Amino acid sequence: MTKAIVLTGITTTGTPHLGNYVGAIRPAIAASKDPGYAPFYFLADYHALIKCHEPEKVRQSSLEIAATWLALGLDTSNAVFYRQSDVPEILELAWMLTCVTSKGLMNRAHAYKAAVSDNEESGENDPDKGIAMGLFSYPILMAADILMFNANKVPVGKDQIQHIEMARDIAGRFNHIYGEHFVLPEAVIDEHGAVLSGLDGRKMSKSYNNTIPLFEPEKKLRKLINKIKTNSLEPGEPKDPNGCTLFSIYQAFATAGEMAHIRQRYAEGIGWGEMKQTLFEHINEQIAPARERYEALMQAPEHIEAELQSGAEKARAISAPFLAELRKAVGIAKIA
Ligand code: TRP
């Protein structure tokens, strides 16, 4: 039986935080250990250039993200873990796809539409002001990421569903013109996938500046947890776990039994100071061993690089012959 190819990319801007961990990294690493899947996970560094023009940040983020995934126990004997830019066939494919994608389809992409409506709302008379072609055609690069490996399943956040549908459209168009080369991918949305709350109670997200970095040193982790907003109920007053940020974060790291116990403590009026301490200890206990591995990896980037190189080699063993086939299909070949 051929295994389902599960593929997802991580844009290399920013430092992984607890929300990324719970929502994306933890389930992806669990899947990497499942022999029923053939996972492809990659650092989407060419995607990073769409939003970030600071080379040092892109470089640092690639390092941190790779170290994070390895420290958390990604099984690279099963999963292919690589850097997008180490697989140049992806960009070649992106151009082939660009040539069969209608501009109208890209006009409907929500990232582009949001940028246009920001311009319109600010009274700008050029609706495209400040919008780079990279942002406009980014769903095509994403389609190339996916179609290069004929991925069956693509785990993504809800905001990315439209892009997977576009990848299917583009694949269908290419297949229609040049023959059946691509599998149509499907988005996988983790319905019970936890959306973690951040320091201010809104969804934990870099854009809200309310994140807790995953591998923050212990002291800083404690400090950040102490900053989480609560209401002003005193110790001893019964508290409602629903809608409580501390409780919802705790939930993402706890078993059913632990949850029942904490609910009980809320009913008994646990003080916010004590709950913060409990939450800190609970998260810290689960993160500490991986944090140690992370720190060691950050001190030995050559190990990270070696992993990425061996991932790229496995990826290119697939992408290079497939691209040769695609070049032939579109009429790009040596004359003699
Ligand atoms: N655009 C995705 C995001 O912002 C990241 C990404 C790039 C991706 N290429 C991909 C995800 C291919 C899945 C498949 O989250």
C-alpha cells in the first residue's frame, strides 16, 4: 500500500511560540512517527521574503524553527524535513504553474484582497499601492510546494484553505493541458486542534504581540505566565474556568484527569497567583527536556544543517526526476 503524503510548510518569520506548538508542531511531530504516513515538512523560506525584507531575521528564524522541530523529536527517518530553497525545482515548477494560472484567480486570493481593501479604506487612490508581486502570486508558489511532491493531504490553518483549493484548481488546469501529472491535494483542518489564547486573552499570534515563545528560558517563561490577564477575583472566591485564559492554556497541556482536578480548584477559589504557578510548572515540566535539546542544537548549528541537507537530498531524489518529466511535458527539452 502506498502511504499518504502529508505535506506542510512553515514560513520562516518569527520564533515558534506555544500557539504554534499546540496548533501545528505537536500534531505534525506525532504524525512523523506514524508509519502510515509519508510526511514532508519544510521551511518555507522563499515565502518568508514576501513579508520580511530583513535577511538576518529570515536567517535566524530558519535556524530557530529547524532547531525547534528537531528538539521536539521530529522523526527524520520517516519524515522528509528540508528547506524550500534547497529544492530549486520548486521555483521552476512555480513558473510553469504561473503560466497556466489565470490572473483572475489570484485577484480573489484573500491576502491580496485584504491588502487592497486596506488601501481603499485609507483613501489611497492606487488600490495596489505597496503590494509586491510576491504577495499577489504567493498561492502559486504554495501550489508548487504541494504539487512538487504530489501531496495528498495538507494540514493547514483555516486561513489557508483557500490556497489549497487554488492549488487544486491550478493542478487541474495543468493536467487538462498537459496530461495527468498532478494529484489534487486536500486540506486537512484539525477541528479539535487547539487555538491557544495569548497573554491578553486573544488568540496567541505574532500579529497581536501576545505570544509566549516556546523555548523561553525558565525564568522568562515564569515572568510571561505571570503577565497573563485575569479578572480581579480574590483567592477563596469561586472562579469560572470558562473564558479564563489560564485555564484554556492549561487545557492544551493537560490530561482529562488533570483538567477535572483544576476545575475543582477553580470551584474552591484557587488564587490567580497559585494558578499561574501551577500553569508554569505544568508547561515547564513538559517543555524542559526539549528546551535542553534545543539549546544544545542552537550551539551546534552544523547538526541542524546536516539534517536539512539530508532532507533536501531525499526531497530532490523525487523533485528532480519529476521536474524533468514536467519539462518534457511542456515542451522544454534539449533539441538534440
Ligand atoms: N502559507 C503557509 C502559511 O502561511 C505556509 C506554507 C507555504 C504552506 N507553503 C506551504 C503550507 C505548502 C502548506 C503547504 O501558513
